[in-house]
Amino acid sequence: MIQTDICIIGAGPVGQFAVFEAGLLKLRCHLVDALPQVGGQLSEIYPQKPIYDIPGYPTIKAQELVDNLTEQIKPFNPTYTLGERLDKVEKTATGFNLRTSDGTEIDCKVVVIAGGLGCFEPRKPPMKEIAEFEGKGVSYMVKDPEQFRDKNVILAGGGDSALDWTIELSKIAKKITLVHRNETFRGAPDSADKVFELAKEGKINLLLKSNLASLSGNGKLNSVKVKGADKSEIELEADYLIPLFGLSPKLGPIADWGLSIHKNQIEVNTTDYSTNVPGIYAIGDINTYPGKLKLILCGFHEAALMAQSAFKHIYPEKHLSFKYTTVNGIESF
């Protein structure tokens, strides 16, 4: 079981900055995110998008901000559970016991929900048999690339994730096929050029103006049918299918935790961004209050006030005096 002071649900920029603010108070943090990497929306949906409202940066790309935050919190040694959704939260005598979709258990004193727009769930291709092969050849994310070494892999999609993983997995897979419904890609032009070059060199199989049609196998995926624009179908041998059609946000299991929720957002007290459940806080886009602005910088402010309150919740007998980092610096664990 993982033991920590604060478990932060959501490893996006606000969740990351919460680690920094908690670290200044000598509180240890563990982050849980359903995505396979830190960064939340910034890394998964628009890594190259410029952001203009981060103080001190006239402009900064989304992924660069994530990388900087990751570097900033390194002194506090946060731990991570990535690629797993937090499913259950139970109150204990000393705090909370949490369990993820993969059975990981976390014991903590405070829970901080920094889940952005909620739990991101993959957009699935409209094939009736898709659920039958989930975990048996169908995967919606790449957690460990080595899983696909020397395998026949089919990817589907036209965004950055589909392009990037096609390029990376082409280095280790036995055979890579990328299926895309259009002739052009939505992802970065440089990545698209690399994919076209790999196809030209015969290192990948590129099927444009095509859609996934059906899957087959006996307890495990072994082939995928793809339909072309002319309605013709071809059947491809497949050990794995990775549909990368983007993500849709949903509140998910959080809706069942007894929190006060209004229009899929968690109501909080703006004194410290606590919820109606003592010991559980909500910061960032997932919370709501009068005058709420969904801005990263507002989430940073909420994280700072939350950390002060969380310290008092964990150590009610201790006196907490506010200190400036310009005077005291940063003391790592």
C-alpha cells in the first residue's frame, strides 16, 4: 500500500503545482491520473498549443509548461500512479483509503481532486464487439511500449497521439499499420511528414480514407477488418489494436463520493477550496464557486490556499507560519 500525506487526483498543471505548494510545507504527495503521463489536457490534447496567460511567460507551449512544472516539483519527490483511474474512496480513522481501477491502494490523510474537466475516457470506435477485446488486444493508450515489441500492431486515428505512436512503435513492432479516415492528419505537420516517409520506405502500412470495420479472435484479438472509401474490406492480422480517437471528459466515479456537485462540477468553499467532505479538496477546472474562472493561473492560486488548509487539517496542533520562498528558499525532502 502506498502511504502519503496528500493524494492528488489529476496530474495536470494544477495538480503538479499543488505538489509544490504542499512540498513547501513538508507534506508528501502522490498523484494519480488515468492518463499514462503527467500533464493532463496539456500533454494529451494540445502539447504544442501556445499559452499566453502564465505570469512571467509572454508565451509558453503547453508541454513546455508541463515539463517546467515537473522539474519544479522534483525536490519534493512526488510519487505517481499513472494510467489508472481512481475508483473508490473510503474514510478511515486516520484519513482515507483509495483504490484504483488496477487495484493499487493508497492510504492518505487528505484527498485533493485536481481532475480538470473530470476523468478522461477514450472515444471508442463504433464497433459492437470492441468491448469483447478490451484488455485482450484492444488498448486505448500506450503505457509500456515494450508490450508491442515484435507484434503486429494496428493504430487508428489522425491526431498527434496516433502519429507519434506510429513513429515510435515502428522502431520495435513487427508490423505497424495506421488507419485514418481522411487523407490528411490533424497532428503536427512534422510528425505527419515522418509518417508519410515511413510509409514510402515500406516501414509502415498506411491506410488512408479508411475506417475500422470489425474485429475477430477467440478470446484474444487476432485480426481487424478495415473498410476503404470504395466499401471494399481487407482483413489484417493483428496482435493489438490501438484506437486513438481522442478523449472525452466525464466526472466518473467521483460522482459517487458524496460530494456536493452542481452541473458536473464540485462545489467548494473559497476560503480554502474544501468540499463538503472534511479532508477532501477540489482545485482547478473541476470545482465551481461564484465568480469561478477556468484558468490555469486561478488553479495555481487555489492550490496555494488548499495546501495551507491541508496542513492544518493534518496537523491541527501545529502552528503554521507563512514564509516567502524568496527568503527561505526551497528545502527538499
